Amino acid sequence: MHGGNLRKAQELYGLDSFIDLSANINPFGPPQGVWKSLQEGMVDIVNYPDPESRVLRKTLSNHLGIPIDSIMVGNGAGDLIFTIVQALKPKKVVIPIPTFSEYERAARSVGSEVSYIPLGPEGWDKFSGCRNSSSDENSFDQLWREYLNGCDLLFLCSPHNPTGSLLDKDMFERILRLTKELGCRILFDESFLDFLPDELRQSSRTYLKTNEHLLVLYSLTKFYSLPGLRLGTVFAHPSLLAKFDQYRDPWSVNVLAQHAGITSLEDSKFPEVVREKLGESRSVFYREFTQCGFLHLRLWPTTVNFALIEVLNHTSRELIQHLGEQGILVRDCANFTGLPGDFIRVAIKDVLAMQRLIEGLKAYYLKEE
């Protein structure tokens, strides 16, 4: 269902190691201080972790400028999604598709009716023409009123997974106004926000004070390269967090995850270094992909650490199999509801990894072209 399953890949392809482009994790590892903090934190594994994650929440508060009583942490974003849905038990959930499958799984787990907003491979760019005139705005509002009819909880994701597209500020403000008017809550997933360049990195967190129906999901797992520890957080009105607290495991965030999260956030130089390295890798990948002129592949534009590739006139499974045999793992997008056609998603890793991917694609396609 998800990327990053190396054990299964080893069994499937008979190899010991892979270039894993199936999971959208920062490939350069966590901040250097994390390793030391984990070693020092080992003495704490004989005790229960702080159920309130007080020091981690205080660090998040200082780092992001959010009151500590508006912050809850969990065992990754997935854990928080299920906790939130269990607490709210929405009768009807609306989900733009394609997107992260755990939104719908969580909704189905409490018997919610699920309705979709079709985005396709364009992602949020599908609505880019709905902001140029008052008539466009009226059409947008009317369309979204239909989408949100009877909705209790709307899932939003930006940067959007798997397309990498962004929900722009004006569009989000209109959705925010409509949902507030209609009495629908928003769970806004910003798990990939930190990967964006400075000029594009705008968080919906700034709207929390005046919009109690807004909840913002944020992940430390992906950008700070902590997938094995699991660490996510949700920002919301304290009264909502108190409700969520009744449905969560009080010890869901282990002591090592808390140590790693605190140390990661305290490294002020780390984010810019990662963004610079990934920007270089993305540029190299796009340039070499374009120069190859693949006739059977379409690379959709992205500004984050992953890219969607449409497979034309072939099946994505054949390509995935070929790359896997070459020791390269990519994400099969077959289980992304609302993505017509054959697609793969590739994570942007270091330059050498992206060049290996290009060589793997060449070996499969250029011999036929």
C-alpha cells in the first residue's frame, strides 16, 4: 500500500540493497546531533515516555510560533489522522483525489460516508483558472458548495501527494470561508511543507487563531528523516485537542522519538542545507529527463521532493518490475484512487540516485525508441 517496504522488495527481487525512490523521505539523513541525542536518550528507555511530550511541544512552539496548548504530537501523521477521525466521527468526509490513502481508511474505520473531489494528475492546478475574475470566483464557490454539501470534515493536502502541486493562498482562503459558513472542519495536511523553497513555503498555521474549524497536520518524519521513529503533530484549538486526547494512546511518542524531534528542530542550519541539496538533485533530474526525450513518459512538474511520472503506451507494472530488478524502487500509484492511467511516483534523492533512475529508464525505453 505504501512505499519504503525494503523487506518485501528484498524478497521480491532477490537483492540486498536498493536505491529507494518509493518513499518521500529526505535522503541525507537527520541532523547530525540526532545520533548523539539518541545515544544519550537510551538511558530513558527503562522509563515510560512523557505522555504530554512537554519539552518537544515547547520546542515546536518556539520553532513555529504556535501556543503550546494548541499542539499535540503523535506516532507519525498517520496515527494522528486516525485519532482525529475517531474523536470527531464525521458522518460525511470529503477527500480530493488522488491523495494519501490513510485519509479514506481512517474515515471508513468510523463508518463515514466518503465523497471525492477529482483533481487528477494536475492536482490543485486543476483550479488555477478559477481566480481571474468575479465570475470565476462565483463559479468556484458554487462548485465547492456542491462538493461540500453535508460535509463534516474536509481533507486538504498541500504540497499535494502524489502530484506535488500547491493550493494557493487565495483559493485556500475561499475554501476556508466556505467551510466555516457551512460548519465543516478542515484537516490540512502539510507533511511536505518543509521541502518547499522559501518563496513558496506558506503555512495554513497562520489562520488557526481566527478559524477554530481548522486543524493543521505537520510531519517531522519526512523532512528530518525519522521514518523509523515516527513523529507527527497536529495544531488545533485547545478544546479540540482535549477531545482528541481522549482517543489517543498516551504513550504513542516514545522517548527516542521525543529526543530526536527536539534535537532536529534545534538545528537551525539543517533545513536550508537539505533544501539546497534537493534543489540541485531536482534540477539535474529534470534536465537529464528532458534531454532523454522519453516518448512513453510524461514528467509532471513539481516543487517538492517527489515527482509524478505518467507511463504512456506501456504498463507501469512492467516498468516497476524492470527498475526493481535494477535495484531501483519507485512508488506504484495503482492504489491512488482518482488517478486515471498508469503512473509512478519517484522521490527526489541525491544526484547519483537520480542519475541511476535515468539510466534505468533509458535501459527500458530507449532500446524501443
